[in-house]
Amino acid sequence: MTRCDPGHKLRGMTTAFVPDQWYVAAYTREVTRELFTRTVCGESILFWRTVDGAVTAMSDRCVHRRFPLSEKPSHLVGDTVVCGYHGFTYGADGVCVAVPGQSRVPRTARLRSYPVVEQDSFVWVFIGDPALAATTRIPRAPWLDLPGWTVVSGMEPLAARASLLVDNLLDLSHETYLHGGYIGTPEVAETPITTEVDEEAGIVYVSRHMADAACPPFYANSTGITGRITRWQDIEYTPPCLYLLHSRIAPAGVLPNEDGSDPDAFHVEVVYAITPETEGSTHDFWAVARDFALDDEDVSDYLAKSNRTVVLQDVAALDTLEKVIAGEPDGYQELSINIDTGGLAARRMIARMRDR
């Protein structure tokens, strides 16, 4: 594992997708016996569940005249989907099983099918060579489907490239300025970070530990802490898709026990799945898992509303930034400082994954 130093300038960001990777396409709750579509890395994909409950994923374009199978009057009949334009019918594997006006089904009448896995409340889809899916690791976020944790979650569309959201999440100093009144306090921007890169595991780590900080409303109103706090932010980013923020909140000066137990702290796992829709738009999946007030619906409602507000503040800023970048002249050079080491490390890792 190597420590990362900041670069001073970096050329304009590229937007190409990283191929042969698993991406989050949906929450498991979104995929039902109703036809459902989502575009992932520029590919329009149809999702639905078989009669036995398995998720299937295939191209959302009929091979005949490209009618989207997600559009009514397309519909399911058992474990087949019937195109609402001319009646071409496909099995769960994407192979056409019936066409109108003839008994012979053309050999090439098949939709592209995608490897798909349900894990940690997400539906993951593999974009790239299907033969590589079984040997490509899917990163974990176990708190989203684990006893002893309560989760609120959502997804917001982002009219900006995915790399801007990666930059945003790996530099949490923006909380002080963009999210004041919710999760930001002066100490976030004032406290230095440490950045480490595990090249073998393919993970970027960024940590910020605040020994004595103001308690922002997000945590004060959910934990009941009224005084100053010890606040830890430990980021674990697995490019290109999954971001974890391990957040520890405790009264100022309260640390974990020597044996690693931490009964006097509140723990929040913030998860983002960063899924490119197109080169200029992104699906921003977010989830907040907590190990306290597990059955308190008021706390759940508060955290869901507050975190969505924070996400929408990011969305507004990044949508604006995308417009600026799209309109700037070629060759523009941006300035980077110490707080950007995590984001720069992620950019380099993504570039290597994309270009290998």
C-alpha cells in the first residue's frame, strides 16, 4: 500500500467508461414482474424477474424494429417478454422463441443478455465481455442487508459525468461550504487527510479524523449528542463503482477500546454506487446504514430527508460544473492541492483500468 502525494495540475478529465466491470443498475426492490429499464454505460438494459423470482437482464431493443421492450404494450407472459410492436417473443436468456407470421425463428433473433447478480440490496450488471464476469470481483456493502443495521436509501439522476461525483465524494472538505447546516462544520475543511492506495486490491483510502469538532445537525438530531464530538471519516473507494464512507461519531475524547470494541460510539456506513448512464450523466445511488435507533422511524425519516437534501445539493453543483467543463476550451489546466490526493489517485487508477 502506498501513500499518495498531490499533483499540482492535471489535464481535462476523460469520460470513457471502464469496461469489463460490475455496475449497480438498480436496487433489488426496483426489479419486479413489471418490465423495468435503465441505461448503464450507454447501454439500454431491460430488467425483470422470472416467475421464480430470478432477475434477468437483456437489451431493451427488439431485434426486429428496435422497439423498446420496456414500453407498453410490451408485456410479460410467464417467463417470456412479448414486444408490443410486432409480437416478437423472447425467453429469459434473450433468445427469441416466437415471431409473427412464420414458424421458423431466425437464428440471429436474440437479444444481448447480461450477467446479473443480486448482492447487498443492489442489482449488479456486468458491462463488457460476459466471459470475464465470473472472475471479476463485485465489491461489497454488507451493512445494507445485515441484521443490526437500519438503512435508508435512494437514487438521484445526475446530469454530469461520473468522474465529477468521484471527485466530489473523495474530497469531503466541500461539506464545510456546500453542506453547512446539514453535515458540514469548519473542522472538516480544516483537518488534514491521509491518502493510501492499495494497488493490488484496487482500493483508494482517504481518512480524516477530527478529535474535537462541532456536531452537525445530521448527527446531533439522529444520535442525540448535544456537545462537541470526535468524528472520523474513513473512505474506501473501489473504482469504478462503489464508494464507502465509514463514519464514527462519539462524544469528544471517546475512543474505541483497546480490544477494538466501540460501544460508546455511533457508526454510520454511507454507501454510494456511482453508475455512468451516458458519458455526460450518472445514476447516483446513495444509502445510509446505522447501528443505532434501529426501530426509530423518526430517525429514519430524518436521515432519509437530510441525506437526500445533501445529495441534491451535490447534484446541483455537479450539474453546473458539467456545463462549465463542456463549454471550456481544449487544454484547460486545473489546480490540485493536498485535499485532492484521493481524487487524483482514483483518476489514475480508473485511467489504468480503462486503458489496460
